Amino acid sequence: MAPILQVYLGAQITKPTDPTKSNAIFKGWFTDDTYTTPWNFGQDYVEKTITLHAKWEELAVDTYDVTFESNGGTAVAPQHDLEAGAQVVKPNDPTRSGYTFARMVHRPNV
């Protein structure tokens, strides 16, 4: 967001469009970096050089673990903390004496 470079003493600031950020909700502009004093664009006036700080509420990101059951074949390492919608990385095919690996089958909640 571009800074406002010049504002006259005693002037009000025009409220900018709310910024956006992935996985967060914008909660307003504050005069301090501890977010205790909100800036009210309809009531507050510039009395000195200021920096307004954007306050964000981070959204929880769902993560999942993926495990692989090789049914008697060599172990396949699980993949942990994958964010919802992420691609699972194809692991190396397991091996088992006397068998040829065909494919993994998705069985949710097993």
C-alpha cells in the first residue's frame, strides 16, 4: 500500500480500501504496533507524523497427515502437516517379494 506522503496538520485522512492477506482477516488500522489504539477515519485528525499499523487476525489452516499401508510391502513414509488442498507427493513404490506393485488405492478414514 502506498504511503500518504503529505497531509496537512489538523486534516483527516481518507480511509483507504481495506488490504487483503492470504489466510487472514483485516481488523483495522491502529496508531500503535500493539494494536490498542484504533484510528477512526471519521473522527481522528492528523496532529503529527504518524504510522498506521494494519491489524490482522490469522485464520487457522487445516492440516492433514497422509499414511500409506503397503500390505506387507516395504514401509512407505507418511506425509505430515499437508495443508488442505495440497498435493500429496507420490512416494516410491513399495516392494514385496513375489509381487508386482500395481497402484495405491485411496481409502478415506481408514
